[in-house]
Amino acid sequence: MLIPTTKGLMDEAMLVKKTGGVDDENEHTTWVEYWLDGEPKPVHRSVHVTLKKNINAEPIVGGF
């Protein structure tokens, strides 16, 4: 399978796959990272977050 990375499309067999997650009263989060040997940080990261509680927040309008 080809994985989109910061180095372009790469064959999954060339990469090290690492997974993780958090599951607490506020969220359920999972992630997948692909690492290339010799690189100091992952070349791909995918994250999925499910919030378990409603957030009451005002929308932020404007810029910096």
C-alpha cells in the first residue's frame, strides 16, 4: 500500500508503523504514525478524535 508522506508517496513496507491512543472521560483519540529509518520525526501521522462531551464555546471570528 502507498502511504502519503512528507517525502512523497512511499511503500508501507519501507516504513515503521506506530500506533497509539488516549481514552478518557473527555475524548477517544487514536493515531497512526509512519517513520522512515534515520528521520528524527514521523513522515506521516493520521489522527482521529471523538469528543465524549459537548463543548460550550463561542466561535472565534477575526484574524491575527
